[in-house]
Amino acid sequence: MLDKPTHHSDDAKIVDDPSSADATDHSIRHDWSSEEIQSILESPLTDLIYRAQTLHRAYHDDNSVQLASLMSIKTGGCPENCSYCPQSAHFSRETGLKKEKLSEVDEVMRQAKQAKAAGASRFCMGAAWREVRDGQEFDDVLDMVRGIRSLGMEACTTLGMLTREQAQRLADAGLTAYNHNLDTSPEFYSEIITTRTYQDRLDTLANAREAGLTLCSGGIIGMGESNTDRARMLQVLANLDPHPESVPINALVPVKGTPLENQAPIDPLEMVRMIATARIAMPKARVRLSAGRRNFSRETQILCFLAGANSIFYGDKLLTTSNNEANEDLALIEEMGLKVFDPVKGDSAGV
Ligand code: SAM
Ligand code: DTB
Ligand code: SF4
């Protein structure tokens, strides 16, 4: 027989730890210090998940997971030298990835309809461009955006750097969100990319925001960065006002031929910690469990949802690498008793 629990006055200890003491602080802040974020990132896993869950429940009351499908509309041959990326022209001899032309609008619409029929509510189109150039190709992308919106789906693009005017044209075409990741901390950035600056990234985010687009911005863990770098990246994101509406957290997919091909895989709990910390620092955001998920067990993914993830990339392919099977993702969502996000109904954070 089980003993009945007894309640002594010292059962509930007051924890005098800055990273867990204010689990009930639900305010949206833009004044985080990186030390504060790092202490949350490194706090006991139980405290971390408790705090992330508390905030998640305060801002998202519908247990929904958004399914975002990805399509590479312009693959390879990119002039940037991002060390993680299989699409950079700098390593194309080593990766063997061929440069392709921009996809036809009809083909994009075909894939978007397929993604919608499979349950996706957001369609994200990625181009291996350093920046957008005005002309026929950009006009085609604007047609793709109009087409996706006419299906009733959210449309997201990730096309590299944007001017204010280009951002406005995307907004006028009905684009929902612009994805532009900070990827890592300002301090670690030049270890990964030397063909552009951190400030270039921030400038594009500002241009997209000024045009009225929502922002999708996050980063990658597992590139050799420290916890301080991870905390700094989250600090920069969380001190944007307003916060990005979507925050994708990727684990490096080490692609053969890229400079980071031999990088050791992360411990999956590092992903859980990163997601929980993003949830705490940006409570209203849709935190997306992104690339690298294919290597995670069912239980790791469940921990990521407990830590505050409420979106995934959905469909058999990311941009150039493979993703989890769609039917397995749907089964996992059902087993957890979660539901697929329906943008018509929305959720309490209004995202
Ligand atoms: N060229 C545009 C840019 O860089 O913004 C858009 C496409 S780029 C492929 C989009 C994002 O994919 C990158 O910012 C990076 O975060 C992510 N990414 C690319 N390769 C990756 C990899 N091997 N593992 C994890 N994430 C990756
Ligand atoms: C994001 O943060 N991750 C996605 C999406 N935004 C564009 C891309 C992941 C790419 C993984 C490597 C590949 O498939 O090429
Ligand atoms: Fe080009 Fe984007 Fe890949 Fe960098 S991440 S090489 S900018 S496609």
C-alpha cells in the first residue's frame, strides 16, 4: 500500500535561484542581459521546463502545433560562404550540389496545394540568394506569394537580404512572414560566415518589420558555439521590439563537403534547453523545432514540445536534406493529444 503524503511546512522550499524564482513573471521583456539568459539556459532541467511550460500556457492556450512546409525554390550556387550550408557555391565542388534555376510558379503552386492537403498551414519558400534583385525572378516570387495566399495558407519566404522597398513589395503581395536567421551570436558569427556582417542581418530584419511583415528569425546550435553564444543569440532576438513572431531553432545538419561536416552532434537535451529558453525569453513566439529533428528520438521530440515548441517543419524534405516522415509527425501529434494549428481559429497569442 502506498503511504499517504504528509504535508510538513518545510516540504515546499523557497528556491533562492534567480533562474527559477520568477516562474510566475509573465511580462514580455526586451531588456534581457545575456548573463540572465545563460543562467536560464543552464538552470536545472526541471526548473527550466516548469518555467517554460508556465509561460507557454499563459500565452498559448490551444495545444496547437503549426505545420510549416518548406520548398527550395532556387537551389545552390549561393555566393555567401555560410559554413553550415550545402547551397554555398564556395563548397559546391566538395558537396557536388548543382545550381538550379528558380522554380516555375506552377510547380510551386502544385507543391503548396499538396502541403495544404497534407495539413500544413504555412508554406515557406527558400532561395539560395545573397540578396533579392529586382527583375523577372523577384516578380515570379511575388506571384508565388499571391498564389499561396489565395490558397488560404500563410506564406513565408527566405531570400537573403532585402531593401525596404523589396520588403514592401513582398508585404503588398500578401506575404505573412520573412525568415532571416541570425544563426548564432554576434561574437561567433565571423567563425561561420565572412561574406556578410551581423549588422546586415539586423538591417534586413528591420526592413521587413518596417514593411509590416512578421518576422521568423532564429538560429542553429551545434556549430561549435558556446552556451554564452547561444544565450547571446537569444538575447539579440529577445531584445528586438516586438519579438519575432516565429523563432526556428535548428540543430546543425552536418552535410558532407561543407566545412562543418565533421562537427560532433549535439546532445539532444541541448535542443530541449534552447527551445525552453527561447520560450521563456519570447513567450508569445511560435518556437519552431526545425532542422536536425530527424536525428531525435520520439521522446526527445516530446521533450521539445514540453519545453515550449509549438511548430515543426513538416514534409519529407527541408531545403536540400531530408526531414521526418509526415505520417509519423501526425501520429506523434495525435499520441500527445495535441492538435494541428488552424490559422483561421488562431490561438491566444494571435499568431
Ligand atoms: N539564403 C537565405 C539566407 O541565408 O537567409 C535563405 C536560405 S538559408 C538555407 C536559410 C537558413 O537555413 C539559414 O539561415 C540556416 O539557419 C538554415 N540552414 C542552412 N543549412 C543548414 C544546416 N546544414 N543545418 C541547419 N540549418 C541550416
Ligand atoms: C530555418 O530556420 N530552417 C529551415 C528554414 N528556416 C528555411 C532551413 C533548414 C535547412 C536545412 C538544410 C537543408 O535542407 O538544406
Ligand atoms: Fe546562401 Fe543562405 Fe546558404 Fe548562406 S545559408 S550559403 S546565404 S543559401
